[in-house]
Amino acid sequence: MLLSYVYKLKPSAKQAEKIERWLHLLRLQYNFRVRERTEAYEQTKAPVMGNYCIIQTQGECCPLTCSVSKGALYGNPWSTKGKKRTPLAQQDANLVDLKKERPWYSEIYYHVLQQMLKQVDAAFVRFFKGLGKYPKIKRRAKFRAFTYPAGDVGFQGNKVRLPGIGWMRFFQSRRFPPGFKIRSTTVRKKADGFYISVLLQDDTVPNPPVPQQIETALGVDLGIKKLVSLSNGETIANPRFYKLMERKRSRLHRAASRQALGSHRRQKTYHRIAKLEQKVTNQREDYQWKIAHNLVKQFDLIVFENLNIQGMMARCKSKQDENGKYLPNGQSAKSKLNQAITDAAWGSLKQKVKVLSERTGVLVHEVNPKFSSQECSACGYVSPTNRDQEKFICENCAHHADADVDAAKVILKRGLDELGINLDAVSGVPRKQGKTTPKEPVATQGKSAALAVEPGNPQKLRFLSEGEIE
């Protein structure tokens, strides 16, 4: 089992300055290694210098002899044992020469440099497997973390020892559960300071199996006005944290535009904007984790709609008249919808539910959402005129309900049909006690009670008592 705990660091001024310098140097080296492998990749596709990528050493770089296989640029592709070296192995062996040519890289812990090379290699592996785009060089705002492997970082109470940086305090919000070992440690820079993310692993704790018998099931419809609509009739409002801060954000951007370019005041203003964005992220993350805990603790099966979020946010196609003049295509109006979808963060919410479901043995399933808002949950009749904004009235059987709740019931029905589960045998009443992992210390982490919308304030959740849940 894997767990990830995040703590805020309290470094001294010199330590903070050193972390900043490490991030700067690592970013430069990351970009250099990406460009290096890009040049080797282009050379293997269409050699422009014959079979040599380094003329002085006559290092071969052709598809037949190069160990790179769309990788690195170094001379002899063969190791002393007669085996081809991987691109990662070649770049890793070059770190010794790097420190001789650029002595300032000697201050960075060696394992941190190796982890940076693994990050480059992982990006290229994902690209060649078709799982991601081609790796690009990173700007300063996109490279804000470095990683230590297992066994390098030491903990003593509320103090942590980072090799090459030293001991420093951190806010120990919760202790490590017994039996778990540190797998990796990542130092990350955010707008409001530095954080440390500790990945813990315990192989003795088995992953909870998927329940053989589904007793309770839930369909979930995702939306803008109502973030979550459930098949049991409940809805959870969307606070729209990003929109709530829009006025303050606009005021800060106007202030920055009036200040001198490169001035200290302008830098402070942009830092305030970054802290505001971080606050919005923290609010959204906390809100979604509470919702995810509430859903996972009450139901054995959760069915989501498999939305193509990237396609929903795609730009509108341009339109032209007979003379070639571009016509309005509604993109300016759609941009507001894209902002609302980004603020809702449906993918992030589903990911949180999946993470918690893997720890507790809850089954999560996704179905095709096509015509789910037009289909009647009672008789199955599909018509676009069944729905009128927030109201749903079936033209065939006169069934009426909240449109989003009815869509959640349709989603649940589709999920049960795909899984081959009898609808009559499934109860919509949530279980009274949530499932936990086999180890009690892990089960006590991050407890969350049931949530409901507070009357008179749809943007605020309140915790339900045990009597209200029953």
C-alpha cells in the first residue's frame, strides 16, 4: 500500500536560498538534457552529419549502432561488458564530466541529479509509448521540485535532514503510521513556501479487494451549477472558488500593469497573485477531499460519467463567409464556460474518489454519458425536449424530477447494466460504517463525516450528525 503525506517546511534564510539555487541549476540541466536527446533523435531520423554525432570523438549515432534508440548523444554506445547502454545510463555516466566542466553542480546532491535524469527519461518513455506529448524545456514556473530516493532523508520528530541542505523543522500535522517505510521524498516550492511530500509504502498491508457483493450503489452526475448530483436525490453545490476571487485577482493584475517592468513592487504584486491562486487551489482541494471521503465511506459502487473534458474545452472551429471573412463562432462566450469547467475540476474530483476507493475496496466505474440528461430514468424514453434547464418532465410517462438527479439515476442504471448487477438487489441507503484499510493507524487518517448543503447558503457544506445520517 502507498500513502503520500505532505508537510510544510520551515527552512532558514540560507537553506531557502540554497533550495532556490538548486531548482535553478536543475532546471537548466533538465533543459540541456532534453535538447541533447532531441538532437540525437533528429540525427537518428535523418542523419545530417553522417553516422557521427560528435565529430571530435567520432561517436556513432545511427539507427543501426546507436544505443540511444531515440535517446542520448554520447560517444561509445557499448559498455565494458559488451551491452548497449540505455540513454539514461549514458547521461548518468556523464554526470562525472559535468561536475568537472561546471564545478558549481558539485554542490547539488548526486542522487538529486540522478532523479532529474530519470525524470527526463520518463518523459521520453511516455512519449514513445504514445502516453504523452513530446518533452519540452521547462520555464521557471514549471520546474519547482526535486526528489530524493529512498534511504537518503532522515526524520527525527518534527525535524528532517535533507542531504546537501541540512536539518530543518517542518509542521508535523500527522505522524507516519507504523510499519510504513519511506519510498521517496520530494521538496516542492509553492507560492506560500516550501513543502515536502513523503511517499510511504508498506507491502504487508494488502490492497483491499473489490467487494464480491454490491450492497449499496450510487450514480454521480457532474455539473457547473451543482458540482455533484447524486442518484439518491442529494446535490452538492459548486462554490466556484476561482470566480469568488476574480475581483481581487483583476485588481492585482491592474496594479501590476501600472508598475515598472522588472521593479521590486511589480515582483511583490505578482507574488501576491501567486499566493491568491494557491489559496484557491487549497480551498478546492479541501472541498473535493471531503466530498470524496463522504462518497467512498457510504457506498460500495460509485458510477461516474466518462466525460471528454479536453474535448469540451476545445476551441470553436472558425467560420468563413463566401468572401473569406471570418464570422463570429461563439468562442468568446465559450471561454467563460471553459473557465467554469476548469474551476469545477471534475477530473481532479474523480481522481480523488479513485484513490480513496483503492484503499477501501470500493468499486468505481465510468459509463458513456451520451443522452443521459435526455433519458427518463423511469421508462427510458429519450427526447431532447424532456429537459427544460433544471427541470425534467418525461413526455412519455410524465415522470418529473430534478434534471441532474434524473441524469445521475440514468448513469447508475447504465453502470449496473454494464457490470451485470441486479438493480433490485442494490439498496440506495448508504452503509452506516465506512470501510477502512486493514491497519487501524491508517484507518484513523483523514476521517470525514457526511456532508450536506447548509440551508440558506448553498456554497457551504455542513457535517451531518449520526442521527441525521440514519
